[in-house]
Amino acid sequence: MPKSKIRDKVKRKQKVAAEAAPTLEPAKIESPKWLAPAMLAFFLIGLIWIVIFYISSTAYPIPGIGAWNMVVGFGFVGVGFSLATRWH
């Protein structure tokens, strides 16, 4: 069975386009300077918040909200993790 001439034309066009396209190097993506310190700060604030909550027998850092202090502490840690996903 004879080969399709259209298929040969498409292959030639793809080959010419690939040869004509300039070789682009991927641009190096850098993180902003504030990202790493902010990420570490959120991790540490969350950790300290949770440790204070346990050491104080669930009375501090904010006495009025009780066990919601854990949510606040893990919220800080969660923000730290979300910043960590943007770090290159």
C-alpha cells in the first residue's frame, strides 16, 4: 500500500519548525528575599504557640479561647507550609 504524501509533508514541516526554533534555556526562577525568613518565622511562631499552650496546661497564649489555641498554632504552621511550596 502506498504511503500518504500528506504524512510526509507534516513530518517535514515539524522537522523544519524544530530546526528553525531557537533553543531557549529555561529562566532561573528565584524566590523573593523575604520568603525564607517569613516561612521560618511562621513555622517558629506556630511551634512556640503550641509549646506554650501545652506547657501552660491549656491556659495560654490566649486564655479565653481554650483549645482553639491549637488551631491558631497549627494555622501559623500551615501558612509556613504554604510559603514553603513557593520556595525555589
